[in-house]
Amino acid sequence: MADESCEAVVESMAEVKVNGEGSVEAGANGSKKKDKQKKPAKKEKDSMKGNSAKVTRTGIEVSKAKDFGLWFQEVITKAELIDYYDIRGCYVLRPRSFAIWDAIKDMLDKRIKGLGVENCYFPLFVSSDRLKKEQNHVEGFEAEVAWVTKSGKKELNDPIAVRPTSETIMYPAFSKWIRSFRDLPLKINQWSNVVRWEMTHCTPFIRSREFLWQEGHSAFATREEAAAEVLDILDIYKSVYEDLLAVPVIRGTKTESEKFAGALYTTTVEGFVPATGRAIQGATSHCLGQNFAEMFDIKYENDERETKHVWQNSWGLTTRTIGVMIMVHSDDRGLVIPPRVAPQEAVVVPIFKKGHEAVVIEEAEKLGKELKAAGYKVKVDARTDKTPGWKYNEHELRGVCTRLELGPRDIENAKVLCVRRDTGQKIELNRATAVADLRKILEEIQESLLARAREELYSKIQRVANWEEFMSALNSKNLALCPWCQNASCEENVKSRSKKESENSEFNVQAADGEGESLSGTAKSLCIPFSAELDALGTSGPSLNAEKCFACDEFAEVLVLFGRSY
């Protein structure tokens, strides 16, 4: 799968050595240097004081606009999504982030099963012979492959790789399982972890050495069947981003240079982070053609007793989804989470008044029970050691979608005050209809988050005609929709030329974990957008028959989306 492919070139494979206690030593080129995860930096400013006189450091202390990398670190740690680990590039997913992944998993699992896909599980390890059997494929991962070279104190005769993807693990089994056209189509998926030993740009959720994903693999009798599934899966991935995460994406096809190693072609959904002006690959669906079928001898006998190679696909989506959602929606107060994936849709906060505490708590608990019975994810925050202001800030930081305030006066007037996390809007609800009214508010939040993000995305896609307009678009933190010749040499020139012209600029920023090489100003092709995407953008423009490539003197053949990316 190409969904998490690294842009950096690393000269050698990483070596993983397992000691007698089962712990892991890791380092490039077999180095035994201890590899520790750098903790987020701290600022001196104090925030989230609420109504408390005690100074705390529990709120977001930096601005998203001024220091995006540090802002992101603070959000994911202070909102209790991530904990850092002592191996750089590896992170702990805390319950709140795993709840978001569960919501994604539940929706996606249901949708793919509707296409006839069945879940399975294959081993974590792969032999070097298998991994290197398809050389073009392994070259796409070689610099990132982690190897187990020892068991206890004994060197292994044959090093074992930790899977960076599973084509070479699964396809020998396919060659045994498929004999006849009656065995087709074969559609399987596994929910698992993979390891890509990233040496640079490590960022929680976005680019890590170990991450969770689903990877689907299928085999068909015809190319037409395979091609149809590629688009079916891509539409499901778009739905994950837009219908669940409220993040707009652009569907398209990768260029030959950017497609998955060993694939016939790769389709993608591309996201965008307006705060940084960088695109991010959201998920990929690949048509593998017959390349792997020929390498692993995956054949079937048709009804005319002819032996044919199958047509294959592979497709995957990862925990990167969570990072994209955070980067797009969250703000200087903390997380903003769309209701459909939120661990907590509402919090009931009783407002105490001396002499009325018991009554207020009783009514708050009653409202909480009604909401739970109606299927809401809700908690009642009846703590007496924290002020209402403290609680408001804490729940905003954690991305709780709505806050329901209930005090003695509200009880007397049969009202509940609802505060939206995304806009801060205050809405007075009738107590009798509050449970039903909250559902409408949550749907409005879901829809408005997507609408706002889509409007911003579309406003950041600039149609360009030449190199000067291209660089101007990039330096304005936009994506560039360019007429392009489709020549690989031209594409490489765009990368090198944009990198050179971006040196020492604000776009060469430190990696988000504070270590390793910086994210450069290099621009790359993101995708060739589908015609439906161009129509939605309103930027399809005139015919390309007489238009020149934006980066060379050749005539353009397609419109391609270029941009800086993660």
C-alpha cells in the first residue's frame, strides 16, 4: 500500500534487534544509539485559568497561526489523544483518540462488507525472500523496512522483516486459494498495524514508524471488475472523510511517478491543511493489474478451461485520518471534533448555587440519563472542586461538541442552555424538548464544519498558467491546478526547481516532533483530479488543446493538482 509512503530518501534499511527480554533497540544502519522520543516544548505563558485563582498550564499556549507544529503537539497531548514513547516516531493512542478510530473502523467495516469483503488476518513478519520477490515493489519501501536480526543473543540466519505492507505476505496464499473462476472474486481485508521506519518528518497520526490501518486486497477475473472496485472503494474513503470527519477531499489519479510501486495505477483522495498550505494524502485505492499475479503465479481456469492470471487491487486507510481532522478543524482553544466521530457529544455542567446543590445535581443527572437513553455520548460533570469556568475550558480543550448548562434559574424556567463547541453559539432549549433538539444541533455542527472546510479548500485552489503564477500560489499557501505535459522529467524538474526557489523560506519548517530534517518547500504532484472534481471546483477552464505546460514548452495534456505536502 502506498498510503503512508515516505518522501525522504534514506540510504539504508533500519535494523531492529530484539533482546532477550523482548524489548527493541532501533537505529539506522544498525546503530545501537538509544532512540528517544522528544517531548513537546513548553512555553512560559499560562492559560486556561477559568475562574480559578490557581495558575495552570493545562490550556493551549500557542496560536495555530503563529506556530502550527507546537500548537498541534499541545492539542494532541493536552486533549489526551497521544502520549509520547521512548522510541522516536512511535506513539501511544490514548482512549479518546482510539474512540475516534473505532468510529471510523465501524463505518468503514460495514461499508466494505456491503461490497462482499471479508476480514482476515495475516502474520506480522515476512521473509526477505518474499519481500524481495517483486523488486519494483520492494524498492518503494526498502529504506523504511525494519528487520528482526536477533532472537535473544542469537543472530538469525535469515533476517525477518516487519511488514511495511502485506502484498508479498498475502499473495502466496492467493495462489493456493484461487484455482477456478468459481473462486473469484476474492475480497479480503485486515485491520492491523504496519511498520515503516521513517527517519524524518515524524508527526503523531500523520507520519509515524508504526501505525494502524486497514488494507484490502482483492482478485477478479477481469480488468473491468477490478477497475469498478477501485472507484467503489475510493468513494467509501471520500465518505469517511466528508461524512464522518467533515473534511473535504479531492479524488483523482496519481501520476506515474507518484503511483504505488508495482501498481498499474493509483487513485487517491487528497486533503488540505489551510493553516500550513500543505496537502496530505488521505487514502489510496490501487489497481495492481496482473503484475503481482504473474510474480506469485495467481491463476484461475475459466469456464472454457483456459488458464488466466487474475486482476488485483489493494487499498488502505490509516490513523492519519485523525491527524487530518485535528489539523483542519481544531483551534486555539483545543480540539474541534465532528459529532459523528466524537468520543463525547455533550457534557452536562450543573451550575451550583449555595443551598441548591442537591437539586441541581439531581436535575443534571436526570438530564444525563435521558440523553444516554436516547443514544447520546454524554457525561455529567458534577465535580465540586472545579469552577464552571474551569470545566468549560477543559471540555472545550477536549473537543466535546456541546455543553449543556443547568442552574437553579434554568430549572425554575424549565430551560437548558446549550453552547456549541465549533462556534461558541449559545442556544436556549426548552427542557421538555432538549433531548430531541440536541440531535438537530449536532447535525448542524456536522454540516457546518464540512461546509466551512470545503469553502476554505475551494478558495485555496488556484488555477495557474505558468511558473510565476505557480510559485505565487504556493507561497500564498494555496494549491495549484496546472496544465501539465505528463512528462516524468518535467515532474522531477518541478520538484527540484520549487525546492531550490523555496530554500531559506518560511516553508522550510522543522518537523513537528522537533527532530530530524525539516519539511521543505518542495512541491509535488498530488493527483490528476477526476472531471467531477473539476466541475465542483468550477476550474476546469478552456480546452487544453492549445495550452502549454506550466513548467515547460510542451503542450499540456491534463490538469494536475500540485502543492507542498506532508
